[in-house]
Amino acid sequence: MGDIGRPFTEMVSDLQYPEIADHTREVLRTLIFKESDISTQDRRWFKVRIMPYRTLDDKIDGVVITFINITIAKKLEEELNKTINILRKHNLYQP
């Protein structure tokens, strides 16, 4: 209950996402959702989606921000890129 009405920019976060306030304003201005892959200070990754919040009477009344943990996918992507670079170095990679 303590966070209701409180600006989300005042909440403590490990996200390395300084553009979150600008992206939120953009979503409110354009009414088009914004999605970004964002890391945290402890090397976790989240897909952050910012969407306009519509009331039942179809009025925009803020935003909804969702966070999906994609850390495992990002680690696998990093490992794959390392493998591709090793294969390229030895002329074994042919896309």
C-alpha cells in the first residue's frame, strides 16, 4: 500500500535503466508499448515492457510495467557468441 501513488522513479532498483522515465513518458504520449532488455547491477537480465494502462471506460490512467527474467537466455546467447567467435577464428564458422 505504501507505493500507491508514489512515482516509480523514486523506488529503489538494481536496474541499469536510466531511460525508464523517458520511455514511460513516450508510451504515455504515443500510446505504443515499449520493450527493452535491461541488465541489473548483479548481472541479471529482464525484458521490461511498458504499456499504457486503460481503464474499463477506455481512459488512459498511467502505465503498466512488466518484468520478465531472461537471465538464462542472455547467458546462453553470450556462450553461443563466444563459440561462434572461436569457430570464426579457426575459419570453421559458415553462416
